[in-house]
Amino acid sequence: MPHNIVRGQKVNSDLVTRSKELRRDMTPAEKILWQELRGNRLGGFHFRRQQIISRYIADFYCHAAALVVELDGKVHESQKERDQARDEVIRDFEILVMRVKNQEVEENLEEVLRKILEVCRERTQT
């Protein structure tokens, strides 16, 4: 099994394949947010998309801030318990999960970016 970048964990090759598929087939909201996060554009913070963490794939991940940003569409309204369980597993890695609705990204991108940047700065202050 290949090694993953998050804390040296080993990951299932099926997850690697799925992660690559998700990168190719991003949702409209993911595309919008990725244009602002890629290339260290948000305050110099490096983000990865479709990052494998344990047995899950996080939408966006900033290693320096130990932050996952999850974009939630309509499907997430019917799977809140599943999302909570997933977030708990990710939090076990001491990674904060920030959930943002697709609609927020599409209608108020600047505010979403401000909140993400604020969290990144808070979590990297020493």
C-alpha cells in the first residue's frame, strides 16, 4: 500500500484511485474554492484537494494549520450522523474540520475565504 502524506499513514490503493477521480470531477463549488486556495493563494497557506485521511477523503486540507475544509451540498442534509462520525475520525488526528455549504461558496466567497484564513492563522500562531 502506498504511503500518504498525513502523518505517515498507509492508505488503500482504492482510496488513492477515488481521490484522483474526485480531483477530476470536482463540484462547481469545489472548483470555485479551489481557484482561491490553489498555489498558496490564501495567505500563503498550502492546501491540497481530495486528501486521504484515515479511510476518508477530505475536500481540502491544509497541513500547516491541521485544517480540513469540507463543502456540503444537499446530500449532506440527509447524512448528518455519517458526517459526524467521519469528522470524529479526522479530529482524532488533531485536525479541525470546518464545514461550509456549497451555497455559501457560490454566494459569499469572500466571507468563506476570510473565515478559512482566520482559522489558518489562529491554528499556526505559536
